[in-house]
Amino acid sequence: MAPVPRFQPEEMLRALNRHKVCYVLIGGLAATLHGSPLRTGDAHICPLRDATNLERLALALLEMRARIRTADAPDGVAFACDARFLAKVELLNLTTCFGDFDLSFTPAGTAGYEDLAPNIEHYDLDGLIVPVASLEDVIRSKRAAGRPKDTASLPTLETLLAQRRSSKGDH
């Protein structure tokens, strides 16, 4: 069994950007960039689902040596990493040489990339520009998902949102 790869989200995002993948960062890592003290062990994106972008995404996944993550196969399971395969899935939990990486084409509570794109906030991580779902959209998705870990994070995220709004004078 191969050692568990160290979580290196910046390297995942660099690979996506190198291949010009159109995506939005969602989930726990997005919440962290918005200031949440809660930590996550995976990166989760919502990619645009069009043929060109799926081709670019497949190339980025190949670079990251992505394999389907499953409890039964600690090293992951090989899959047809191409645009045709990606066009047929809604959710894909992967392991990569940079750690766990999840794709969700229609995150809970959203209609997908086109729904999230108007509210994207760009974060500059030492020259790495990352498109991140708005805090409101992260909250909306976590509330809709309703999983225990998502529900547990809501009070922290809602406090962050209230603080952000009060500092901007939004009420």
C-alpha cells in the first residue's frame, strides 16, 4: 500500500490553473479561505461542464495522477480519465498525488457552476489566483447537503458571514 499523500491543495489548484480549467472552489477549503478556523483534508471543486473544459479537467487530473477514492482500495481505482467519462458523472471522489480531491458538478443546493459563477470571489495565494464560491454560497450548499459535518460547520460560517456584513455596514 502506498503512503497517504500529504494534502497539498495549492498544487491541485496550480494544476487546474495550468490547464486553464474553469472551476470554482467549494466546500471546506473555500470556507477556510473565507476565514473559517475549521480545517478540511480535501479540496472540492465545481467545474464548468462543457466539452472544452472537461478536456482540460481530464488533463489536469491525469497530471495529478487521479484515481477514484474508495474504502476498498486504499490506492484508489483507475478510471477512464477523459472528457466522455467526466461528462457522465455528477460527483467524483478522487485521490491524487497531492491528496484527496473531489469534483461536484451540481453541489447540494445549487444548479452547478453557472449558479455559483456570478458570486465568485478571487483569492490571491502568493500569485495563485483561486476562484472561490462566495461565503453565502458555501453556507447555502452546506445547509442543503445536511450532512452532520456540514450542519456542524454552519454556526461558525454564519458567524463569519454576520461579521463580514457588519464590517461592511450590510444589515
